[in-house]
Amino acid sequence: MKIQWLGHSSFKIKVGYKVIYIDPYAGEDYAEKADIVLVSHAHYDHSSREKITQIRVDDTIVLTTRDNVAAIDGESFSPGDTRKIEDITITAIPAYNLEKEFHPKDNPGLGFIITFDGNSVYHASDTDMIPEMKDLKPTVALLPVGGIYTMNAKEAAIAAEKIRAMITIPMHYGAGIVGKVDDAELFKELAEINPDITVRILKEGEEIEI
């Protein structure tokens, strides 16, 4: 797997010969066409119809929440659903706020777990620290740290302990919407107090391989 942070909550993941985009919105590296597009919810900074049109071809699979299907011509995907696409398994995890009104629990967005060849990536989307995160144990966790609409750095550090990923990458900051690189750095400082947690802060456009 190759994981590239495009900015904000937008990622491009190369899995074998497949190209997966998650929450296409931020960044400029959208030259490669998508085999799979995963859209966590309908908010504009996660679901850009323009970006989806740019990367889409006839056989691109687009999975999103029920209320966003018509807007981006996608397929409905709900928490608890699993979709197997050749050797890739995609599972939807709830994403919601506990005491905020932006992402209500009764209409949750989607987090995604992408599994391939023994490795997995968890994209938490816009969420607070929720019970469904406990002991997911992905290879890589992508966690929001910007606060206001999601967990802040301190809350995300506690969530990282519950999730128990091998590598954790902060997101949902630095796009002029909410959060700054300072939030990512604070998250790293707080999370790595636990010696079992490794945090990688990526620059926009940077890619890692697992």
C-alpha cells in the first residue's frame, strides 16, 4: 500500500494496481484516474463533485452516505457495510460527534477500513472519539486533529491509544478551514508519550509505503 496525503482529509491510496481516493477535495494531485472513490459524508470539504468528475471513469466505484448518493452519483454505503472489490475489502465504520451538532449520531458519516494483503488503513473521517474505534488495530490510522468539527489534538491522542494502529497520521488541518500544523505537532507530542504509538506527520503531497 502507498498512502498519499493530499491535504485536509483527502488521501490517495494505491493498493496493488488499484487507485483509491478518500474524500477528494484538497490538494492538486488528481491526475490518476480512480478505481474506487470513498466519500465519508456530504460536507463540501469532503465531497467535491468537481474532483470526483476529474478522477472518475466509467467503471469507477463511488461509495458514500445515503444522503449524498444523488449529489455525486454514487452508491449507498452505511456503517457496518462491507464491500469486497477483488482483493480489497472496504468496511464502513460510523463517524459522528458526541456533543457537537455538526455530525449527528443519528445520521452518521462514514469512516473506512481498507484491507489488502494483511495490511489495513482506517480513515476516521469527521468524528469525535467514539466507542466503535476501540481495538480496531489497523496498520495505519488517519485521524482528525483540528478540533471544532472533530476531535482536537488531545482527544485524538486518547483515541490513538484506543485504536492501537502501528502508524498514526494526523489529518483535517491546514486547508484554511480548521486546524493548523501546530495541532498535528501537538497530537504527535501527546500521542507518543505512549511508546507503543508512532505518529507520522505528512507534508501535503507526501507519500509513505507500508
